[in-house]
Amino acid sequence: MAEQVGTGRGEHTASADYLAARKLRAGSASWVLLAGLGVAYVISGDYAGWHFGLAQGGWGGLAIAAVLMAVMYTAMVLALAEMSSALPAAGGGYTFARVALGPWGGFATGAAILLEYAVAPAAIATFIGGYVESLGLFGITDGWWVYLACYVLFVGVHLLGAGEALKATFVVTAIAAVALIVFALGAVGSFDPAKLVDIPVTDAAGASAFLPFGLVGIWASFPFAIWFFLAVEGVPLAAEEARDPVRSVPRGIVVAMIALIAFAAVVLVLGPGAAGSSAMSTSDNPLVTAAEGTGQGWLATTVNYVGLLGLVASFFSIIYAYSRQTFALSRAGYLPRALSRVNGRRAPVLALVVPGLIGFVLAATGDGDVLINLAVFGATLSYVLMMVAHQVLRTRHPELPRPYRTPGGRITSGIALVLALAAVVATFLVDVVAALCALGVFALLMAWFGFYSRHHLVAAAPDEEFAALAAAEEEVR
């Protein structure tokens, strides 16, 4: 039996065999690979997804939303860097919330993150399908074949182990990043400020050429502005596989965020500035549309092919993220424990396969914009909980060693918290049905925890041990 005698608090100790079958490969990633992973999580958002915000707020609304979301993510990343240096475990945000907010808060955070990471690859898969169809590759006209191939191929690569997966991700991401630079150089000569504001003005309150959908359009653009940065918070999930995680995880996530802000600025200004916001808002391949607007055929072809690599990079890396989040929750008993068993290369097999099957079914709907809203709901809800965790850890556990400390402390995480709350509400402005569906799934996961898994937690799991040590130290004080 893997689990031994219960503790009387809904927890069980675990045998050495139980944990040995659930151990990841340590030392697989340097801070450079972690920074590459952070960019890889997000880089598809520069190629597709963000442009739906133009139909919600116009260029001005999306631009303001992007600035606000950049502030939110920067503040959040600085808070996560501190927490990851103090609590380096594969659970990432779930681990931080577990220590600060107890098992209910920990699982709520983990469930929200899992919702984000299970749905985001499905949205990206629909964009990959659009790029493949536009290129006429393999004669494919029905996207579900592309979705199936993506999940089968890239889940298979991840089964080979973290080191191999992260190195492959780094190479693909580097190519996609270079392509964004090439796009910028090619598009800058065709930039026309008038094209940024070519969407017709509506009669909404506060509407203007800059804000054609009025002031509310800024708020409605939040979910799509988030797509420029969504999932960078997943870098701490690699903590147990990183070299010197106390230093490499904070450095990696901060460097990744700096790069992502630069890429977002380039795409948001030069894309609509070359093709027009109106044309971009309805495009299946926004950067290709922008490149075509420059009249340079070679640029459009390059962006189309390499844009596909950018989408693949994010798809590939978020598979890593959902598998590690599933692994951590399963190892600690929050999810069925079979999900955390690893193969001979220390890769969590079912944690890779099961969310992949769910993602494939979601991708088959083909509704990329709806899937973005589902993913953003889970993401922003987790951000709220993680920033509350930062506040609580600073207050209740000041004794935790913090090799990295958040500049501005609780003020910084407080800014991220307020903006994250606004972003949660924004998902209901965009698509109330999709947001309610996401809320329903989250409620089902919480019901699972309330009725079953909270009575079967594994005390010796690293995340639970962190929480137990923190609780013991608080009692001593």
C-alpha cells in the first residue's frame, strides 16, 4: 500500500515507494531554460488571440487594457518570484496558496490554474489549425486532424522527460521570437497611425475614434490583453526540476516578463498600424494579415510559417504546465493519485494524457475566442488567490527565508490583486455563458474536494510538508 496510517486530520503519511514513484528529475533546467519556458508559454499570444480584443474595445481600448494587464502581470511576477524562492515546489501557485490559505485555498488555487492550463492549449490548437489551413499544408481543411496530431505528437515528446522537452521548447521559442523581430522590421515602414483607429465609432458612452466602443470597451478587452501574458506564471511549476530553484526560478520568470512586454508592444502597435484594426479584428491569422498589409509577400509567408512555430511553442510548453499542476495536486491527494505516477524517464504519464484528452475535445469545438475566455476566467481567479496568498505569507509567515523579496512588498501584490479582480469580472462582460460554464466546472472541482479528496490528503507530499512546517512555526510563535 502506498499510503499508511491516517493522521486523523484527513491526511495520510506516505511510504518511500509512494513518493519514489512520483519523483521528477531534478536539475533539468537552468534559469535560461526557465526564462525560455516563460516566453514559450505565452508567445503564441503574440501571433493570435489578442486581436479579438480589437472587436471589443478598438485599438485604444485594447491598448489601455494591455498596459493595465502588463502592470498586473509585472506586479504578480515579482510577488511570485518571492514566493517561489521561499517555497520551491512543483505545485507553483497552488503550493503558495496551500501554505498561506490552508487546504481549501490551496485546492481552489490549483483548480483554477488547472482550468486555465487545460483550456489554453485547446484555444491554441484552434489557432494552429487556422494557420495550417491558410498554408494549405497536407491538404487539411478540417481542423480536428490538426488538433489530434498536436496532442498526440507533443504529449509524446513530453513523455520522454522534462530536460528534452524544455530544450526543444527553447529552440522553437527562439525561432518564433526572431520571427517577431523580423516582422517588426518589415512592418515598421508600412506603419500608419490612422489605421490604428479605423474601426467605426459606436454610440456607446465615451465613444471616440480612439475608443470606438466606449469606456466599457477597455474593460471588455481585458481577457484578450491578458493573452499577451497568460501562463507566464507557470514558471514556478518547474521548481523541482530546476537547478538551484531558489535563484533560477525568480530570475527566469522576471527575464521572461521583460521579453513578453517588449513583444506585446511591438505586435500591438505595428500589427494594426500596418493592416488596420478593422481588418485585424476579424482575421484568423492576424500577423499574417498585418504582413500582407505591408505588400511584402516574403514577410507574409515567413510570418505564416514561423507563426505556426510560435503557436506550437506555447502549445507544447503549456502541456508541461498542466502536467506539473496535475502531478502536484495528485501527489498530495487532491486529485486521484494515479495521475502522479511517473515513467522511467520521470515524466508523469497520466498527468500528461488525461488533460490532453479533455483539451482535444474542447479544441474540436473550434471556438478559439470562447476558449480564451474560459482559460482567462481560470487564470484570473488563480491570480486573485495567489496575490491574497502573498499578502498572507508576508503577514503570518515573516520567518520564511526569502532569498528574493518583492520590490514594494504587499503594495505590489495589492495592485495585482485589484487588477485581477477586475479581470475576473471582465470575462463575464465578454461572454457570460462561457464564464458561467467555467465557474460551473470550478464549482464541481471544489465539490470533489469538499466531499472526497480533503479526507485523503498525503501529509508527506512536499506541498503538504511546506504547509505543516509553516503551521508549526506559527504555533511556536
